[in-house]
Amino acid sequence: MDPRDFKAFRPLGFPQPPVHILGAKHSNFTINLPGEPAVSGKPVRFPSDATVTEIVSTESGEGTGHQLTFYPCREFESYFFHLGTIAAPLDSALKGQSTTCQDFDFGTQGGRIRKCTARVTVAVKAGDAVGGSDRFGGVDWGGVDHRVTLPFINPSRYDGDYPHYVSPVDYLAPSARALVEGKLGSIDGKVARTAEPRTGTLMHDVPGTAQGNWLTTGTNFTNTQDFSPWLALLHDYVDPSLPVFSMGSSVAGLRLGLYAFTPERSGTVNRDFAEVKPDGTTYCYERFHSGRTPSAPNLTTPAGAILLRMPSATTLAVEFQPGATCATARPLGAGAKTFER
């Protein structure tokens, strides 16, 4: 996209409950911020010669749109989501193909969505038109490199592509990469990400600790499309020194949202997630930040304490005690919610 047409380019792995509890597997050209008037029709172009292999039409209560998948080379898959329109050659290819449709229930992520997929073979050149942005605030851009495997603790809980998601910015020619890197950072474009990798990260799992992704019992990417009950213990995508709970809907008394705190270097209060281990200790969290993090999403500030304990290296018990502080909190009890790797 023309740099003048978007405010920021959010790095890989930004959390955004309820849709991206675990962090987004793609980046995003942010066009307008939440609460601003919707802007649509901003042009999107192909970054390289490629073959388009799939076009998806989506229908939901919020409107219609398109997604498409293209391959610059055999090992590298890329895609654009949140397209309001697609270019004429792609539209012609779509109309000439039969489609396979599925209905998905995304729960609190956005209700029911119908996706109709067409397999196509359309050769495109660098700079060719893809289409225009939709009215939902930005265009998602993702990459899947099957030569790269991220070390998630339990890959079997994810779909086949998930361990291979990468930032497509890392594959751009230097001049194009420099343009996008100048926009890498917070959703409003005001704070740049300077930590490496500058393009972000999707994988936060640290074996034997609480840091990383946590799923509810019996669920995984193959049997649900509603990820909103899950939990991720990660770090701010602009300032990785700041720990953040990306909270789903499963812990009684807590709303979906982002909960940030200043980490302590010792003791059992507000320890960073990589220091929480299956050692029989209950760790407590309080004094949550209000307002915004450096990445600029709105924070949720609970009135109470969050307790964590790891019964094993692959399970995590979480309980919220309203009105409590870490000095007054009761022992973690039977009301705790247990998550799994």
C-alpha cells in the first residue's frame, strides 16, 4: 500500500481480544482507528510476481468482503484479508469457478460468517492491483514460510500453517522494506517498535513457564474457530519489556481484554510470566495499568487480584478474586479455571 494511505503497520503477533487472543498471525495496514469514520477503497497492490491460488468471499452481519492467497514461490504463501473489492482479472476468475462454502461460528469474535472459497490460477505481476480496502479499519497481510518452523510447545494443537507464520516484510526488497519499517509500531503510528525482530513475533511460548499460549481443555485449532475463551501471557508488541495478559472469556469475573502490569524481579507478586514455573507456588497480580500501553490499545483494569499456579509444565490454573489485593487474597481455590498447552 502507498505509505500515505495507512497510519501504521502493526507488527506480527499483535493481540486484539476477542479476535486475536493469541496474537495475530499476520500484520495489519491500519487505515483508520476505532471510533474514526470508516475509510474504504484504499488501493492494495501485489508486492511481487506471484500466482493467486485462492479467492474467498465472506458474508456476515457486518457486510461482504474478500480474502485471497497468492504464492510468490512454491515454499512461500502470502495473503490479504479485509478487501472490500478485488481487481477485475481476479473478479473474472472468481466468477468462472465453482465455490465451496462453509459457515463458521466465531462466538464472541463476530458471530456467524459464511466463507465461499474458489480455487483459481491467476498469474500477476508486481504492482498489479489486488483491490481496495474494506470499511473495517485496515488490511491484513500475512505470510507462511514452510521452510521456517516456530517452536511452539505443543504444535499438535494448531493447524498445519500456524507454526510457519512469518512477517512478509522480512521478504521485501530493501527499498520496499524500508518504507514499511518506517511505519512499524503502534496502531496509531505514534510509537515505533525498536526491539528486534522489528517486524514482530507470533511465538511467545517458553517451556516450563507460564509464558505463552494457553487453550481450554479439549479445544484446538482443528475443532473450533472461536478462540475467545483462550488466554495468552505475552508482552506488549511495541515495548516487549511490558508483560500483558491477553484475556479471553474463561476466567470468572474477568472481561475480555488486555491487562498490563509492571514486572517485579523477585517474590511472588507481579512476576514476569517466564519466571512463573510449576514449583507449587501461587503467583499474584495486582496494580494493573490503566489507559494505554505503548502499542496504544485500550487496557482493561480489573478491581481485584489475579492468581496463577502451574500444576504441571503443561497446565495453568487462573483465578480472579474481586476486591482483593495480593496481601488479602485467599489461596487459589476450586473456582480456578485450568488451561492447557
